[in-house]
Amino acid sequence: DRLVKEMRLRGIASKDEANIFLKSFLQAFNKKFRVSAASGADMHTPLPRGLDLDDYLCIKTNRVVKNDNTVSLNGKLFQIEEPVNATHVEFQERIDGRLLIKTAGRSLRYTGIKQAPKPAKKVKPRMQREGAPQKSTHPWIKLGIKPKKNWWAYAY
């Protein structure tokens, strides 16, 4: 906050003037507010084994997996290429620009798609009533009687 006020007091209006002023300002600011550490020892601890900082330093978004194994994020559609037994997945947008889809701690393979896959047409099987005689073996056919349209309704 102080930097902007100091620049205004000195009448600095261009980027080049600001960069020149910044060097002198930082030296004076650090000299005034610097505090030495109580101990000169390095107090940093190493990361635990197996800890991936990228799993923490990313933008995480939870999404629902649709019946056709697709997931959407920010108006884009993604097809998960492997079987998933989860109803929810987690998108991870990494610092380096990578996008991961994870569930239960494992990464899933996916591809970006333009539109959702069309569901396969359900073919309704012709149901034969259980126990109904077949047309060629029906007793009326053997007698030469032509059955009506719903001949099976009279068979019982």
C-alpha cells in the first residue's frame, strides 16, 4: 500500500520510472522492517515420501458421472474411457495446465468430445406369452380352423 502512495507523492507516472524507483524503495523498506530469525538453522522439513504437491496445489471440482460415462466441466464434455463404479469424479486443473479426472485416488483415461453419444435404440423384443402354443402347432390350425387376430387369448 505504501509503494503506490510514495510513487504518487514523487509524481511517478510511467512504468520505467516506477521500476527505477522500486529498487531504491525496496532497499529502504527492507532495511526498516527486516527482522532476523531467532536461529540461523534451516527449519524446513522435507516432504513425506509419496506426497504429491500437485494433488494439493490445483483447482478441484467434483462432478457427477452420467449413465453414458460422460462428465462435463465448464461447458466441455469428456468421455471416460474405462469402467467406473463411481457416481462422482474429481476434476483437477493443475498449475502446468494439465487436466486430470480422478476417483478413489486413481486417474482415469478420458477424451474430450463435441457432443454426448446418442443412446442405442432399445429394441423391444416380441414377447411370447409363456405357455402359449406356437402358431404352427396350435390345435385349431391342425383342424383347419383359421384363428382370429388374438388367437392366443382363446387358447386357455
